[in-house]
Amino acid sequence: MNRIPSVNLQEFLSEDPIKKQKFINEIGKAYEDIGFVALKGHFLDDALVDNLYEEVKKFFALPVETKRNYEIEGIGGQRGYVSFGKESAKGKKEGDLKEFWHFGQYVEDDPERAKEYPENVEVKELPEFNKVGKETYRMLEKTAKYVLRALALHLDLEETYFDNYIHNGNSILRPIHYPPIIEEPENAVRAAAHGDINLITLLMGAQGRGLQVQNHKGDWIDAIAEPDELMINVGDMLSRHSNNKLKSTIHRVINPPRELWGTSRYSIPFFMHPISEMKLDVLDSCIDENNPKQFENITAGEFLNERLVELGLKK
């Protein structure tokens, strides 16, 4: 497997049962084989993507002391700004060469759920930043809902199985800035090899190459989406839930060649998380005599907490 398969969500959304089944088969096979797909036909339009990148670049260009005003202590980096080098991959002591921002869930119909999450942080200097972030969050959440519906059918579950778990889920939109590299990094890369924590991750076309995915043979292959595609991968929560039928693939962001060290790279992933009480217990439909249960029972909230500690974002 030396390339990322491409699928079109419009086939799933069509009224044509043959096209719908074709999409389910293709995305299911891709996630069993390599854990990544490039997705066309999603709900993000070009203008929204352009506006978001424009606002994100403006934010990261603010003075460091201004950005640090938005770094909130005690919430494990779950909202607002996280400064350069704070996060490291599981098992790695060097911090990744990046700074980032977190937009979180916008709960509107459940006061108890709203109390569970930190509030989103408003950037005073940029009046459009939060507005564009919220709109993007909504469109990516909508896209993710239909991808998960297709995967539910692939796993022999009812189509809307995930809907109640992801409504008001703990999802995160993370604009990332990888600044220019000024000196030889010592063992550090822009993002060290890792698997994602969540159900699925949706990545808007990153500006600049660098994302690589590890296939089953251990080879690193470039993951390059077309301008109109989202790169979508399986996270560890969904991998556990499906007894590793759907693969959470190790991926990384490598440093650019030396002649491009002076350039920034921007990337905006959306991490689709369920509500914290969702049980990630292995699905019965994914256990048989050849595939015994591989994972202990755990809730999404417990699993997230464990991983944030491992990443150095929580004590």
C-alpha cells in the first residue's frame, strides 16, 4: 500500500444504494488496510478554508507575549493557546517543533454537558478569528458524522450508532503553526511519530508537505491530499472499539529539507471525540476465534485523560 485511497462523501449522501454501498466498502477497506483516506465531497468550502488560514496566520504572527495571554493554566491545553515545544509524542522527551490553538465544543442544548468542558477563549485582537473557527468546527463535525455513519454500517452496527456519542462530544479543532527552523534540531521534528487519541481525525489540506504515514510493512509514505480533499484517519479510540479491525496508523510530520527551513508550515486537524462516558469496550461484532478481544474496557474520558498525561499536557 504505497498511496492513500481517495473516496467521495457525495456517494454516501446520494439516494443511490449502490453508490452508498460502494463508499462504505471503499472507506472500510482503506481503514482496515492503512487507516487513512483522502475525502472529497465534504462540507467545507474553499472560501471558509481560506478565511480560516488567513485568521490563523494573523494569530500566530502576534507577539509571543500577546499569544501567552491566551495560554490557560490548569486545563491540559484543551482550549486557547499552547506555546512552542510544550507537547511531545508518547514516549518522547523532546517537544515537537510547533505551537497551536484549540477550539472546543460549542454546547447549546445541554447545560450539564457545557459545565464539563472549558469555555472557548476569545482573541480580542482578531474579531473574525473565533467566528471563522466556530464555523469551520461545525462543518468538520458535520462531515465526521457521515463518515462515522458509513463506518457504523461497515462494522455491522445501526447507521446512527455514533450519533448520540458525538453530539456535544469533546472534539477539538487545532490550528498548528510549525515555525521556521533556525538551528539544527536535536532529535526533534515538527511532530514525532504518533497515533491519534480520538475516533477519527479530519485534516484540512496542510500548507506544505511533511505528513507521512507508516504502512504495514513499516515504510513511510507521503500523505498528500488534493486541494479539495480532507485527509481522514482512524484514531486509537475507534481502533480499540473495533478490536483493531480499523487501524489507527502511526504518522508524523517531518522537518523540511534544509533549503526550506526558513518557511512556516500551517496545518489544521479536527479531532473528533465522543462524550466522555462513551464505552470503548470492544464491539462483539469485531471478536471471533481468530480475533480475540485485544483491549480492556475503558471509557473515552478515562482514555483521553491517560493520553494527555502521556503527552505532557496534564500532570
